[in-house]
Amino acid sequence: MAFIDNYKDIEWSSSSPIRLEYEAKITPRIYLEYAIEDLSLGKEHRTLINAISNAKRALHLQAETISNAFGIKSTYPKGIIPFPKIIGFLKDCGIVGDRILRKLNKIRNSVEHDYYLPSENEVDNFIDIVELFIAATDRLVMCFPSNAEIEYSEKLEGSPEIQDVSLDANTGKIYLFVHPGKEVAKSELDEMDIYEWKKKYSIVYSSKDPEFFGWVNWLVHAHI
């Protein structure tokens, strides 16, 4: 049984989302608009290639921005992370479902071959899937679920009294805060930043722990 399964009917009572920033000056939606505009110009090889290239830029920028925020680099700290690894990581975090991921990978793989010229229909389908992916994940860019106070109707006997869940963006660490008691709080809070104090009394999971993804899934879906 996963640790999160010790807690029944968990709900968030308040949250403190943050907004993610893109590393590029151009956003995924602008790249997507370029792709749609390219495709509208005709069926020539140049316009099809430009359309697929801009759609791929939109897809990669969105996926990399979100996966970085959830801490993929702590799992793969060296070098360029292959795109299938990014998609698999997002799936484990509960960001997107299997169906859209299968379609995304199938169409993307078909146009990844060197010198392969996609058809107008392939380009059109790819743009549609990328648009769906961006629409499904924009909420995480605008309101990244970094913290939520929780309440639950039941927990298994002996389980810690978790009060809030915090996800440090870009670190791949999630913190389950367990209050140490009023006396401890009174003696320490005057000397410590509250966020660091909470981390001191938290159960911590990293993106290398299976438990990390259980709590991240809850945090993601609690904000839907």
C-alpha cells in the first residue's frame, strides 16, 4: 500500500499556486499560431515543413517548462533529456492521460525521421494534438500547484497528521508538513522563516521516490 493510501477523501482547503515562466521569449501558443498560419499558406513542401517545425517547438517548450517545474532534472540531471522521457515523466505526474500521449508520440515519431516529408493531413493532425496538449496543460503554467493545505475525513491509525503539501518548483521535492506542536512552534518561529520551518517538520519525497508521484497526482488534480 502506498503511503498516500493511508489517507481517505483528501481535499484541499486552500492553496497558493504560482505562475511558471518560459525560458524562451516566444510562448508555445505563439509557436502554435505560427504553425497554423504556415499550414494556411498552402500545401507546398516549405509550408508543411515550417508548420511541423513550429508545432514541435510549441510542444517541446510547453512539455519542458512543465516537466522542469515538477523536477525532471533531479531525475535526469545530466545532458539533454529525451522527449519520450519527458512525456513519461508528465504521465507519472498525472498531467495528461494515456490516450493523448499515445497520439502525440505516434504522430511525432512519424515525422522525426531525417528528411521525412509529412503530408498535409499528418501536419494538420499533429497541430491539433499539440493544441489539445497545450490547452490541457496551460492551467499548470498559469497556476502551478505549489502548495495546498489539506483536510480529510479519515486516515489510518498511526498515520502522521499531515496539514499541508508543498511542491518546490524545479527541485523535484514534495513536502508533507506535520505540525510538531504549539510549544515547539512558539520557540522556533521567531528565529526561522516559516517555509523553512515547515520543511524541517515535513516528510520529504523526491522525484526518485514512487511516493512522490502519488502526492503530485493528488496535488495536480486537487487544483482542477
